[in-house]
Amino acid sequence: MSNVPSHAEGRSGWESPPLKLSSDVDFRHLLRFSKLSGQKGRSMGTRMLEIRGSLENDYRDVLTSEAVSALEALAGFDADRKAIMAARIERRAIRARNKQRLEFLDPKATIARTTIKVQDAREGNFVGGEIPHDLQRQWIQGTGPAAKPNSTIDKSIRNIAYALLSGADGWMFDGEDALGQISTMSLDNQRNLKLAIHRDAAFMKPAEQVAAEMNQWGQKFFGRPIISDWVKQLDFTTKIFRARGLHLDDRHVRLKNGAGFSASIVDATLFIINNHQRLRDSGCSLVLYLPKIQTAEEAALWSDILSALEKHIGLPDGATKVYVLVEQIDACFQLMEIRAAL
């Protein structure tokens, strides 16, 4: 996978089948741009969402009152997501039926959900910010989930310890493809990340054990230990979280009427709500990987969701930075537009 850097601001059986599967091509485009479009959200009132079984109590450290409040505030975006995903499927069906080629957007058109002209996007005529310090050098990135299936926390959380002690510039803690979507793994993933980011003893003890094991291996292989100060080493690697794509419904959260609810909104909200203060206090950026984006309109929806979430918790617009995973050829026809929409 190649990095294309830029200056940027910028669900028992509830789970519905994905509207679209991912495919092969995988490029990356860095960071979130501040957008020129308006924001959309909803004020708190009658609860729109329900959480399966006893999970709101069992995972009260993840599904906190603040997190549930934020999910409610963003619930209105789910209708937009479903409309955009339905349009994605219809567009592909028409193209296949009529044997149509993929086309670039009309340069005179306006990117959906924004006020940005396509031509302006292609020419770079939009406002962006500086790449934050901890994303300026991302030569080596690792990836993997922050949890293991059917494991206790002390064993499961070792995934994070290995990642943060690896020496990689960044680590994409995966909430999507690499995470087994069984039982409560998406919530276990979030719990482990929160414990690690907050330096909870439930993480620090396994991390110390992992560091010792890595040094024993280093001594045998290199003739020397490879980690001199394991606590300090935990700060080196930039923590990045990959949310699930817009095409997926969450396993545990659904709308009050029984309809599926966006896994993207759940993932991004839980990670940011539970960790933004600690990350910012320690000088770290809020960074997400956004998978399966195919159009600038989808990117603009992501931007609207993130802006509404930032507004909900009092963060400046564009505080959350993103990488865009380009995993379908469709997006290659709108790369600059996607960049501008974010």
C-alpha cells in the first residue's frame, strides 16, 4: 500500500448483510480536510437507539452515558448513509446492466453535500491545515486488531502491547476486516484501546510482560535487548483506529424501530468519545482510517458525521484526522474530490 500525504484539517442476530463487499485495490490517502459544507445532527430527545441485551451495563466503561448521548446525537445521519449506500448499489447495477464505463465527475458540478466545485477540488482550491507532528513521519505502519476472540482481557490486550512496543511509526488498530466480528469483539476492541490509551493497570502489567518477552527474544537473536525503556516506548507509535465501512450495520446497536444502525458511526463515536481527552492531553492526534469509500459524496458524509461529533463534544472542526483507504477502482476517478470533501 502506498501513502499519498497531504496537508489536511480538515450488531442475538441483528446484523444485516453488508450492502457491498470490499475489493482488491488498496491505496491510501492521508488526512482530513476542513470542509466548506454545513453540519447536520439532532438534538437529544426521545431515544432513537437501542442496545442489545445487557451490553449497556456489561460494557458500561465503553457504552458510557457520554458515548450513548453522542450516538443519539448522530443517529439522524443513518438515513443519509442508507440512501447513499442504496445509490451505490443501484449505480453499480446500472453500469453493469448497460455495460457503462466509469466516468469522472463533471468539472462544473458541485460535490454532493458540499459547496465545493469539482474543478476547485482538482485544482486544490480549498482550505486545509498542517499535518500534525505525530503524522509527519509515518514511514512504517503496522496493523491488527486490539483484541483476540474468546480471550480474557490480560491475554487479549497483549495485541496492543506488541503493537506499541514494535517501534512502528504508526499502528492501525483495526475495527474492521482484521477483527473477527463475532460475539462482542467490536466492544472488546474498544475496551482494550481505552484501557491502553488511559494507561490502566489492566494494560500496563501485560505490557511490561510483553516487553520482557521481546527483550528475551532480542537477546537470543541480536545478542542484546531491544527495548530500553518500555514505558517510554509506549508513547512512540501513533495510535490510529480503523472504523467499519459505511456499508455495514452494527451488531449491537440498532434503531428503535428495529432497523440496522451504522457500524461506522458506532465505531468512530466510541473511539473518539472514550479517548479524545486522554490523547489530546498527551499531545497525540485523533486519527481514523476510513475504509471502503468510493465517492466524494461518501467522503463528505464521513466529514459531516465527524464534524457533528466534534461539535457535540466541543472539539474544533477538523480536529479528527483521517486516512482514506481506496479499495475500489471507483474512488480512483474521484481522488481529488474525496480529498477536498474531507
